[in-house]
Amino acid sequence: METLRQWILALDSVLGSAAYFPYLLLGTGLFFTLYLGFPQIRYFNHAWKVVRGKGKYDHSKLEGDTSHFQALSTALSGTVGTGNIGGVAFAIFLGGPAALFWMWMTAFFGMTTKFVEVTLSHKYRVKTTDGTMAGGPMYFMDRRLNMRWLAIIFAIATVISSFGTGSLPQMNNIAQGMEATFGIDPWVTGGVLAILLALVILGGIKRIAAVTSRVVPLMAVLYVIGALAVIAYNIENLVPSFVSVFKDAFTGSAAVGGFLGASFAYAFNRGVNRGLFSNEAGQGSAPIAHASAKADEPVSEGMVSILEPFIDTIIICTLTGMVILSSGVWTDKHSNVFDRSDMTFVSGQYTDSDQADREQLGRFLNGQDSEVTAFNGTLLINKGRNMSGDATLLAARSVAENVMYRAGGVPYDGVLEVKNGRLITPMQDGEPLAITVRGDSLVHSARLTTIAFKQGYFGDYGQYIVSIGLLLFAFSTAIAWSYYGDRAIIYLVGIRGVMPYRVFYVAGFFWAAVADTSLVWDLAAVAIVLMTIPNLFGLLMLSKEMKQTVKDYWQKQEP
């Protein structure tokens, strides 16, 4: 698994984590925002009228599979998921408050990007042999740009991303939340939800739309109530939390508490990446759901999509961010079992109570020049405690404390080998010996949000809101992404490939219940960008057509 993660991180270094990617994503949104005259502002009210589907916007008799509202709900169910609960927490964990600012920027410009990609995808959708509609960027790449090679690349990336975005991180976070809150074994959670997922997705888009149009509003209301209960309880910290977001936006977040700080470049990159994971604007996924809508005007469906990044990121992600920041738990260390991928041993003894140590450790974690180096050598463990004084364990980007090593549920005695800062699994009688490492460190993803929700008027009961919200959010996201994947399969190999794909999708969903959390998030980051880059290229190629299409739409509207 460690080798696989290193390979994924190497791929990510030239894709999502590369310096150019945030500029490409935000730059495309900025270009279309200026080129189309700020449609996310000018067309905002019109978008609400369309989604309500009354009067001349009622397209129930037109060709398509879903209403505007159902298409919006399906697309929202694909975006409102772990990115809103675990993703925001992960962004703040990596980049501090500054990361939330860049999530906002991604959403604001993403409203325009999504407007463009949905409009063009709806315009070039097709009817499949089973009578349902199929659309998405692969169709305008093929039918309009005559770039079938690019369409194939995008479709393959969509299938990969359906696992990396829709199946694996969703199930992983659900299982993590259910185990932390209710003590339910991840295998049990994975098995039950995999069966439920299969029952829903086998019914196709109409059943998917029927389920998501009911689940999405319910889960949003429940989550908002829980978040406001925490924010109100910590109301004195609300203004300072907002100030920290803007204050650190162009400088990076300074070290505070167990958090070792984040440079501007790191916070900017992580914020944009987590923003993309949350609202998917520019990724090309939502257009696949909107292509099913009953409408004869592609622009009208594009209008509906403007609302998605606003609801997903500007509202829900902001609530999560303020809960985490105002509660203060993001800088506190909590007792937990460390994921191997979160652990790094460095040479020498360091403490986060020393300012010089904090600065050097922060630079090391942010990929900057630092005196800190990865440790290579052996650790002498006696009764679960490290007796060697030449190494410091960093867990979840913080200095680990009260560390205990266990094997088979009892304190470990023996020697452990470390290479390039990574713990090597020891062998016993020819078999790998499972070593668990527990201690106090920062936490991230759903665990951090769960802890934050306990710091409000609901007290410990707040964690149940996160667990139930996470269950509904993530499960509905997995449902929506199964549809995105099977539309891509239809483009690649036809209807015959849909059923085998769904079987593999459900199997992956089940496996993710016990997978390494950081590995899953790393895979998600790569999968997203594999879709996004070819999609943005296609959108920019059709910028003139998009502008003319919008102009034609308004000419048809009555004054």
C-alpha cells in the first residue's frame, strides 16, 4: 500500500499538486466570468425561476428523463458529500484558515465554469439505445470538436474518477464516522450500504433521481441545523475565524497550537484542490447528470447548474469551515490510531513548544528548505514505548505525543525499522506483524468535523448529526457517481458494459470501508484532475460558441 501511495503521490505531483493546476482551474473560471459578463451574478435569480419549473420553464413534455429540480438534486448529490464534511476539514488541516478562502474563490468562479460545461454538454447530448439520454463533455468533444481521442481520454478518466471520487472516499468516510460514533465495524457498514447501493443504482437514472430529490433537501436541513448550533455556541469566535480566513489568504497560515503552519503556496494549492473536490466545477461530472433533464434550451439547464457551487461550497462548506475554526479543535491534539500514511519519522528530537522547531518542522512539511530530514534507522521499543532518542514521530502534520506501539492488542517489545521516514512492517514467523500506533496528534477529515460538532449546544449528540449527515451525503454522492460512470461506459463500449461496471462499482464501495484514509484521498485528488484538464481544454476551445448560444437564448426570452 505504501508503494502504491508513493506512485499516486508522484502522479499527483505533476497533476493536481503541480503549481500550474490551480491557476488553470481558477484562470478558466475567471476568463469565462469576464467573457460572459459575470453570469453567476446576473443570472442568479433567473436560475431559481428555472429550477422551480413553473410556467414557461415547465418542460415536463419535452425529451429527457428528469425535471430541472431532479437533475439539480442528482448533480448536488454528486457534489454535496464528503467534500463538505471531510474535505473542508482536510483542507484546513493541510493549509489552515487560508485554504477556506481559496475554496470560496474556486466556488465563485466555478459557478461560471459549471454554467458553461453544463450548457455545452446538454447541447450535444444523445439518446441511447435504451431510450435514456446520455451527455457530458465527451459528447461535445466528439460531436463538436471532432476530437474522439480526447473524448475517450475523458470518458476513461470519468470511470476512474467514479471510483476515486464517488465510491472510495464516500464509503471510507462513512465507515470512519460510523465506527467513531456508534462503534460499528467498518466491514458491517460496508456490507449493508453496498447492498443498498446496488438496489438503487440498478434502477437507473429515474430511480436515482427519485431517491436523491428526497435525500438532498433532508440532509441539507439536518446538517445546517447542527452547524448553526455549534457556531452559535462559539459565537465569540466567529468574527476572528472569518478574519483569519482573509488575513492568511495571501500569506499562508501561521503556526498555532499543534498546527505547524502552512505557506501561501501550500494553502492556495490545497484550498483550490479541495474546492474542486467539493463542488466539481470544471471537472465535467455534473453535466452528465444535467444532460438527462427535460429541456429544449441547453442554456436553461446551464442556468440551473449555477446554483450548485453556491449551495455546495459558499453555504455548506462555509458552515463546516466556521464550525471547525470557531470551535478551535483544528489546532488541538486528540487521541487516535495513526494511519501509516500520516506518519513520518524525522531525525533528532523536536517539540512544537519551541518556536525554532516549529518553524523548521513547518518548512519540512510544506516542502520548503529545512534543517529537518527524514529518519533512517531502527527504533528500540520497550513495553510499547520508543526508547530511542534520535527520532521524532510526526503524525498528521503535528508532533505526536504519548505514543504507544502495539502488536496483537498488547504493547510491542522489539526493534522497528524506519526507511526514509516510513515505518517498515516487521516480520514474525515469516508473516507480516501488524503494528498499530496510537497517540495524541492533530486529526483530519471526518474525524475532525465530528469532534467540532460536539462543541455546541447539542454537546456529544452533535457527533450523531455528522454521522447521519455524512451517511446521507456520502451515500447520495456514491449513487450519483455510479450514474456518471455508467454514462461514460456507454460512450466507450455501449450498453453491454453497464452491468459489469455497476458490479465492480459496488465491490469497490464495499472495499473502501477498510481502506487507508489518506490513500483514498490521494487517489481522489489524482482522479479528479484526470477529468478536469481535458474538460477545461474543451471548454476553452468552444468559448465563442458558448457566448453565441447564451445570446441566442436571451433573444428567445420574452422581455
